[in-house]
Amino acid sequence: MKSQTRLVILALAACGYASGAFALDFKNVGASPVIMYDAPSIRGQKLFIAPRGMPVEVVINYGAWSKVRDFAGDLSWIETKQLSERKNILVRNLNAKIRITADDYSEVVFSADKGVVLELVDTVIPGWAKVKHSDGATGYVRLNDVWGI
């Protein structure tokens, strides 16, 4: 009986650890555009320049470097100090509707095309995110229309 209880406790602990291990960590490229590399070093091959505010998913931290995944699923390296905690998200669908309230039938404030970066304001309403456009307009967008949360 003791060994069965111990196995159950170990299994539950492993499940809790596994679920935490898959938590996504999204950050943004900081205030300036940065070079993305194929290795954690400035001697690595330069892949592209990421624009400021671009959301990325941090896959792993390695010293002063972070391996990140972009919206397209491509992996690259960035100096960790170039990442910002401010939360931006990226529109992933064509003509995403940003509405006054978190309701499919509320008035559309504006539409955003694929690739537009929006500032994440809040995500308290299930299935929706409150966002802010760079021009100051705010509203709610469906979570399935954006990437980076």
C-alpha cells in the first residue's frame, strides 16, 4: 500500500512538473531593431534584423543569450538584454476585427492585417485580448486571430 501511494504521489508530481514545463514565455524585441543569429554569439551567422517590438517565444536561455521562436516558427538567437518584458502580440489572420467589447456582435473599432503588431493591454476575458494599436486605438481581438500570448 505504501509503495502504491508513493507511486501516485510521484505520478501527480510529474504531471504538475510537466504541465509547468510547457508554459510559454513570450517577450518582445526591445526598443531598437536587433540582429538575430544562428548561434549564441556575435560571431554566428546573421540571419535577419528583427524590428523593435516584435514578439518572440523564448525557448531557452543560455548565459547572455536566448534562443527564440518567431511567428513563422523559425528559431534564432538574440542577446537576452535585447528582450523586453512589455507584451506585444502579432496578428496572424487577414483582416482581424478589433471590437469595442469582447463580443463577436459588437462594433468594429478597426481591422488589422496579418503581421501587424499590437500592444497587449489585458487578457481577463476568456478567448479575447484587449489590445492597443500604435495609433492609440484600443479594443478587443479574438485570441485565435493573434500570436504571442
